[in-house]
Amino acid sequence: MLVAVAVLAIILTTVAPGIQNIIIKNRITADLNNLSAVAQRARFTAVDEQTSVTLCPTTNYTACTNNWKNAKMVFVDANGNGSRDNSEALIIASDPLNTANAVYGITGSLVFDEQGGINRAATITLCPSDNNADYASALLLSLYGRISVAVDSNGDDIKEDLAGDDLACS
């Protein structure tokens, strides 16, 4: 019995850190996929309806906030006031980010134009709450509206932003 317990303890101490890494990566990936889907829907709607479409974080699905950990909403801001009015339909809404993740690199709203372009390039960086950049990933939005996910192009095990710089969790 003691031998079985010892073997089990050895296996758990070897496997547990690997499982934790998988869980952290999956949390980041899930939030990144959610953000990507919302951004792609905003861009598609802007092009399809030939109008400007706003994507922003929100706490009440009416007013935009600066905290991208909050839920997201996409709407056509017909009067250009930066808030969703009762007459402006909510195109898509998402849940807040996982509380174990942190977000960096962006504040305020993003506005897609009728050609699919965006009002400013953005790198939305997601990190675990301990700010370990080894697990960081990002949604990259170019001025032309291209939406992509950060990759590690230089082989240093840290993904890069739009400028080719390593992602930072701060």
C-alpha cells in the first residue's frame, strides 16, 4: 500500500504542473477566441451594413467603459455619441473575461468603418493574473481591420504584437 501511495505521489508531482500550464493556456485561449469572434462580428456588420460599428467594453450594455475585462458589446452608434441608446440595436454581446486573466494594451472603444477599417490599430494582450508573459497572447487589429492572433515569430517563446515586439503583461 505504501509503495502505491509513493508511486501516486511521484506521478502527481510530475503531472500537476503540466496540467496547471494547460489550464492557464486554455483560459487565455478561450477569452481570446471570444474577443476575436466579437471583433470579427463588428467588422462584418460594418461592411455588410455600410456603416460605422462600435465595439467596446461595458457593464450595463448601454454605456461604454475603458475596462476590457468587462463584457463587450457591438452596436451601430447612429448618433455618434459613443453610447448605445434605446433606439440603437445591440448587435452582439459577450461575457466578461475570466477573472483569472488580465488584459493590457487597450482602453476605450474601437470603431469599424464601412470598409472594415478601424479607427486605431490595437493589440489586446491577455495574460494570466500573475502577469507571466510566457502565457501571454493577444488579439491584433490593424488599421485596415485585419484581425489576427499573436504568434511567436522569433522563437523566444513569447508572442509578438503588431510592431514585432514581445508581448508584455504590464
